[in-house]
Amino acid sequence: MSEAAAEQALPEPEPGKNNIGIWGAPQSGKTTFLAALRTAMTLQETGWVLNGVNNGSTEFLASSTHQLTVERIFPSATTQLERLSWKLTGTKEVKERGKFGMPRRKTVPAHVYLDFVDPPGKLFDTESPQQNEEGQSGGGSSGGPKFATGGPSSGSGRENSGGGASREELVRHLADCGGLIYLLDPTREREASDSYQFFNRTVLEIGQRAMDNGRDQYLPQHLAVCVTKYDHYWVRSIAKKHGLESVADGERLFPSVHGELAEIFFEELCREDKVSNTDAMFREIKQRFSPERTRFFVTSAVGFYVDPATGRFDEDDYSNLVKSTGPNGTTTMQIKGKVYPINVLEPIMWLVDSLTKKP
């Protein structure tokens, strides 16, 4: 069997079983989040390992992690519909009845798939995909965006024939996942104000395709809402203003917003943000997703700058980003020091725990 055929012959897992999908508006930092996740797993002992299910997924993760941590640049933006998958493997303790009905704990193997289906930005144009037969709403030429070979839930890596079909693949993928990570960049939302438009349309389409969970009126997925860019001055200022910060790292003294306060942080963010529609997004999340299956996290992919001389967080010099001007005069943001992700691994592990629980 050729390598290409082997890539396409990967088995399809049952939809909704142990699959986590990464979701977010175009340019919301999904690729950077994945690279930061790989870095976070090397910094924290979790007992879990992350492996690509095929060559394309492994190369994607290795390349984006290298860009983030070694070259200290942000991974390249998506220009085609990426369909990739990784397998998280570890163990967890479960309760069972032993002899004479006595309860006991047993360590059992567990795994989940982390799926990445990332479209080019034009795939989420406000026009109906069927309005443009040239495939413009799909972000490409009349041939439509090409699929990069993916993992178990990503199909055959085939080329699609138009933007409408591409979007259908993406939404169906999200609807089939048992867990979702939604990334919201509040700084970008203040500038572009398009995240709610993207969120609203996509959640309606997920609802159209999702299976009835048989328990309540909400969508069946577990949802981890990640408010990103905590290292940004404006985002962090909200946490400081409302007393939501605490020291999360005893060695480097990094501040963070504890998981129990993250939802309150999101509410305060909505009140402070007088420009965008984050408040409408918050209400939509509360309406469409079960409180029992929703958690909020305040994250940063690059974390805070650590002075090599002191090895600690410095309130007067904590930004880990620096402007860089290229030969043609364009300005980009580069990473100043080592990457220390904040609350990037936590939403993953919460979803892992939720999806691998016995009913």
C-alpha cells in the first residue's frame, strides 16, 4: 500500500465518541493554541501523550511548535481547509465494585482524539455559499480549497468542489464531536467585530445537525470557552480591576485567572467592552450549551515574559511580544522570550476527563 493510500485508509471513529474539535473565528489563534498545547505538555507532568494519527498531522504540529518556540514567530495562517487529528493517550482512575461489593479504584487506559478542521477565512463569508458558483466564498478558485490529509474523523483528504461543500464538512465535523474548544480573541473582536457573526451562524448549523442528547434542551457537546490573549494589557487589566487574579506559578510568579473565576471574568469583559458583541456571544453560550457541560478558561498561548536573569514575572516588563519591522517596512509581532502557555492544557484535560467518564 502506498503512503498516500495508507493515509487515506485510517479508520473512522464513531461520531461523538471521544472527539474534541477546536473551534474559533478565522484568525482566532487556533494554530497557535495547538503549538502552545504541545509546549504546555512538555512543561507539565500529566501522564498523557499527544501523537499525530498520520504524517500530515505530525508534521503540522512539529512545524507550528518549532515556529512558536524556536523561531519565536506565530505559526502561519491557514490558506486551505486543514483537516488534521492527534490522539491523546493516557490513563485514568475509575471506581468499580470488587469482591463482596466493596468499592475500589482501578487505573485503566483512556484516549481521545483532538481534531483540527481549520478553514480559510472566506469560508465564513456572510453570503450563502451557494450564491457564488465560482467558489469565492470558499476562499479559493473554482476548484475550491484542498483538504490536507487528516486523522480518523477527517475523511479521505479529497479535494472538494466548492465553498458550500467545504463548510458542510466543517460544521458536520463540529456537530459530530463530543467536546468543543471555542477560542475567542477579545482584542481582535474589538477591531473586527466578526466573532459573534461567525459564532451565531455556526452554532445554529451545529444545532441543525446535532443529535438530540435525550437529557435536556441544550446541544449535546461539552464546551470549553477559552478567552485568549490574557498577556495583553487590556485583557489583563480587566482581571486586575475586578480582583480576579491570583498567582498560579510559585516558581515564576505568573498571575492567572483561576478556573472558578473565569466565567465571572467573561461577564466583566462583556461589561467593559463597549464596542463588540461579546455580550451577545455570552448569552448565546448560556442559551445553547448546558451549564453542566460548559467551562470557561482565560488563556494565553505565549504567556508572560520571563527575564533570564531573575527567572520570574516582572510587573514592569511582562509582555512577551515585541514589534519587528521587516525589510519592506511591514511590522509584525514576534515573541520576545521563552513561551510559557497559561491555561492551555487545562481545557483539554477537563474535556478529556468529561469525555472518558463512564455514564
